[in-house]
Amino acid sequence: MKDYQLAWKNIWRNKRRTLITAASVFFAVFFALVMRSFQLGAYDRLFKNVIESYSGYLQLQHIDYFDDPNLDNSFEINQALIDQIRKDPNVTDIVTRLESFALAAAGSHTQGVLVLGIDPPGENKVMNIRNKLVKYKITPDAIEKIKNEQVSDHTKKLLDLFKGEAYSGETRLMIDFGISDSDSAEILPLIRRYASFNNAFLTGKETNDVVIGDGLSEYLKANVGDTIVLMGQGYHGTTAAGRYKVKGIVKLSAPDIDNIIVYLPIESARELYAAPAMATSAVISLKSNDDDDILQTGNRLKNMVSDPMTIKTWQELNALMVNQMEADNRSGMIMIGVLYMVIAFGVFGTVLMMMAERRREFGMLVSIGMQKTKLAKVVSLEMLFIGLLGVAAGVAGSLPIVFYGHFHPLRFTGEFARMYEDYGFEPVMPTMLPDTFYLWQIVVVLIILVIAIIFSSRKIFRMNVINAMRA
Amino acid sequence: MAVVEINNVFKSYHDTEVEVKAINGVTLSFEKGDFAVIVGPSGSGKTTLLNLVGGLDQPTGGEILIAGHRLSELKPSELIDFRMDHVGFVFQSYNLIPVLTAAENVGFIMNLQKWPKEKRMTRTNELLTSVGLADRHKSRPSQLSGGQQQRIAVARALATHPEFILADEPTANLDSKSAESLLDIMEKLNHEEGMTFIFSTHDVRVMKRAHRVITLEDGKIVSDDVRK
Ligand SMILES: Nc1ncnc2c1ncn2[C@@H]1O[C@H](COP(=O)(O)OP(=O)(O)OP(=O)(O)O)[C@@H](O)[C@H]1O
Ligand SMILES: [Mg+2]
């Protein structure tokens, strides 16, 4: 009989205790994994939202621009540098932006806005703003028309609830309206018919067209086809002013941007601000957005650019968000830490009980000729078996939830969703697929097991056989 | 040559304020084939003496030799191997590993000594037959009576042909019928295999069966009667 066979038999001598101990490890691992998966998934989602709808993973900036985001801290960008950066193996594209503030006016409404001069074809690949074009809008007019058709009271209530809401796709729409496949046949065509939104994105060739956020359009009461006026300060103190036609409206998931954003082709922006060839940033998109790859790519690019230009990472660009996330992350880790402490005491209790119960047997085994190292090995294997049983069950149990949650993310609706949006979160909560955080749970359990093994082995090595058998 | 030689051995305990002289100058030897019993009042030092002879404990004075080896010269881990190779133990209780079958328990020391499977199984069968439990191969200790468990323990102790078997009050927890049958078996093994047995006991039945009775009192030998 091999040591592991004896160990395996031994763990079933007290079935209930083994199962309870393994179950506690299972619970801890399962809970920690699911919780981490949701937490990390939420961060990931948040970052992706902010990064992909705005900052990008790396940016080329004037060295002072981040601390003083002012048109005077812009830089001149030439094609040679752009080409050089594009050649980096991890860079897929680079798009320049000219960004500044202005006052927007439409009719009697005015609003401070963020003016973003972009390269529309390039931004479509990076930020994919075109995908955010409003497709359906639940206008009072549309509600009226849909209500005139034969729809249920429930749908009518929902229409009122989501009045004014804009949708850039049908997924979100279907969730808000609780449309399942069976009744989509009835309601979706009505929405398509009456709430469709006529919309277009910039091509880059326009000279007097802008695309604005849905929030801003609501505020200014400016619709597609309406005219808005932008006024502000240009490069080196010039006056900037221009009239533009609203060509399209986008719905961005982060409301603080949605409420103030104005897109226009970068050449228009340069003209508005009297800043030819200038850029305030150039967003660099990457093949691999793995933390290490981002860092390495950033370092390579830093060597290509010269003063006053510099490369900023998304962490630097979103420092506040990163800090908040880290604080939240720490509290999550502390919670899991406490959980594992409790589990560690449970495992330890089992070890103590087991050692006490089997004292005489251990004494007998060493008396008849079993080496203490061998005995310690058998007992260690027992603990490993119980621990790994729990870990395996925890991992296995978490996988369906984690995978399901990733591909069918939890989506908040109603007030909860609004609350999320107010904080700039998209109201979905996808889980994060297994990653290094899975390994960490296993490592933590292994550490607990190692401590238990050291403890029990020490007891075995210090055991006096005669005292053990007298007990 | 004597299987066991005990030369002027002392063992005292200082656990409490008073020093307890559990063994107080014992000189004694056992020959191959002995069927000896150590008797004496409670606290006279029987268990202590057997533990010393079995290498489970070290004397505070004097010397013990087993088959010519000085126990005091062995390091702790060597002593464990020495016990595995040279001494068979039968304790009063808790002899067996509860998760193993009777056959696995009998084979345990052969397994520690890494006997090949074939040889181990043959020997196990032979032993189970000779202790009258050939049909209980697969029984767990908890499915066996106290007497049957002790017989398995004897079979295990005997398996690897040790120099001698030590048994500290092996019948203490048995009814008289089981005790008699255990003694029958040990006597038979003593006859047939020439195995040396050294017991301690309070049990008159055991004393009657012994070929040699050594009486201890206050850690000293007061008599040593050879009957055969
Ligand atoms: N570990 C120990 N620490 C202290 N004193 C001990 C220890 N072991 C034995 N003694 C003492 O040594 C003496 C002999 O004890 P031992 O157990 O050898 O007697 P025994 O003859 O086996 O008695 P019994 O018939 O009751 O089993 C007793 O006085 C006992 O209290
Ligand atoms: Mg005793």
C-alpha cells in the first residue's frame, strides 16, 4: 500500500468531518472566486468603458497638458512621427485629437461643452463612436404613436418610464422593456417603426458639421439638422467662434461625457481654434492591452518622442478612477482575507482534533516501526487531499457562474441602472473569466494547508511514543 | 547467544518532586524460544521494563543488547528501523489501523519493509490461517471482536520474523475464552516457529501457561522461575 492510498483511506475515517472541512474550503474558494470575478469584471468593464469611450490605453500628449489641459499646451504633430509610432509591433493605430472647451448655444439654451476635434475614420476604429449613434429614441411623439397601436398596459407604463431614453442598439432596449423573444415580434416592430432615429456620423470631410451627445442634445433642445454655435478662446488667446449643423447624435454610456460632448472633424476644430497642425493628444490603440504589454509599448514609444511630447498610460490618464478602484479592490481583498482567516481556523481545528484523536494510533505506528517522516507524509497528504478537494469543488462550482455571468452579464434596470449611469458606469456587471485571480485562491489555500502541515508534522516529530500510547 | 540481555538497568522518572525508580537495577536475559511472563503488582515496573526492552524508552543506567546490538548506540530514526526489523509488538489495545482490513493490518510491517506483493500475500494468508482468521481477510478492526483484533496484532507482529514479540498485558481486555484462544495461538507459534514471547500480565491464566515467570517488585526482580 502506498502512502497516498493510506492517506486517502484515512480521510474517510471521519466522513462528516472531512466533508465539513472540505466544504468550508469549498465555500471560501467558491465565494472568493465568484466575488472576485464580479469585482474584477466590474473594474474591467469600467476601464473598458472609460478607456474605450475616451482615453485610450496610451496617449501622446504635451508634457504639461495633463496638469493644465489648455489649448496652449498642445503640440504640433507631423506625419513622420505618426508613421514611426504605427510601426511599433503592438500599435494598431494612432489618432490625433484637438480638445478644448467652448460654450455651446442653441436657441435660448447654452451649455459649457467639451469640443473634440477628431479624425472620424480613425476614431471609428479606436473608440467606435459610430456604434454609439442613437438608433431609437423614445420621444413623446413616438410614445403617442405606439400607444395608439394595440399594446398592453404594461408596455404603456414602460414607455412612460423610459420616456426620452435613447438607444444605440436593440439589446439594451430589449432589456429595458423586458422584451423577450416571444413578444419582441409585437413590440419591437412598433419601436422600429415609430421610434427610429434618423442619424449619421461624421466622415471627416465636413467643414461645418458636428455630432453631439444625447445628453447635450436634450439640454440644448438641439436635434439633428439644428444649428448650434460654439464660442471660446482659441490658440494663444485668439477668439474662436463658429456655427455648426448637428449631423448626428450619439449615446455614450458615461453620462458626464454624454452631457457635454461635441465631436467635429479635427480640421474644423483646428480652424475654429486657429491652431493649424496642432493636437492636444493622440490616442494610441494597441493589439495587446495586457498590463505588461502596455507598459513595454509605452516605454518604447517614450523613446520615439521628444520634448515637449510625452506618453501617458491609461492609469495616469484616469488616476482618480484607478485610485478609487484600488481602494475598492483593497476592501474586497480584506473581506476575502477575513473569510480565509475563518477557514484557516476551521482547518486548524480539524487538524487539532484529528491529531488528538489519533495520538495513540500514531504512537503505535511509530512503535512498530513506521518512521516519523513517513507518518508525517501520510498526514500531510491527508490534509492536501481535503484541501484540494475543497479547492477543486470551489473552482468547479464557480466556473459555470463565472462563464455564464461573462457571456450573459447581469444587467441592471430602472432606477438602479440610472444610479449606475450617474456614476459613469454602464449598468452591466459581467464577470471576469478565470485569470490569475483563480491561481491566487489556490495559493492562499495552499498556504493554509502548508501551515497545517508544518504544525502537524512538528507534532509528529516531537511525539514521545510512550506518552502518546499512555494517553 | 541471548536474544535479549539486560545489564544492571535503571530507569527513574523525575516528573514529580519525588524521583520514581521504576526499574531499579535489573539484570536479566531471554533466550531464543522463551515463553516468558513478567508479573508483579501494579506499579512494579512491568510496562517500563518492556518499553526499555522494546527500544521505546531509554534506560537512565545500565545497558540493553538485542541480538548483539546495543540499543544505546542507535540514533532515534535508526531505533525505529531497528524496532521494525527486530521487535514485534502486541499492545493491550489500539493495535490496529482502523481504516485497513485485517489482511492489510497483518501486511503492514511487511509493507514498511517493502516486501514484494506476492510474498506479502502468501505470508499474510499463512498467518491469518495460523491465527484462525483465514475467513476474515477483508474485515475491518471494528468488525472484529477484541480477541480477534489481538490475534491480528499477533499475526502482524510475527510477520517479518522479529527476534521476539513483546506483549504488554495482551489479554487484559479479553474475556477468558478469547484470552485462552489467544494464548493457544501464541503457544502454538512458540512451538512451531520457535518465536520468543515476552509478556507482562496480571492474568493468572497467562502465568499458568508461561514457561518462565519473572516477578518484579518495586522495579527489582524478586524471582525468576523456569518451569520447563
Ligand atoms: N512516564 C512516566 N512518568 C512518571 N512516572 C512513571 C512514568 N511511567 C511509569 N511511571 C512510574 O513508574 C512506575 C512503574 O510503572 P509501570 O507502568 O512500569 O508499572 P506496571 O508494573 O506496568 O503497572 P501496571 O500493572 O499497573 O501496568 C510506577 O510508579 C509509575 O507511576
Ligand atoms: Mg503496565
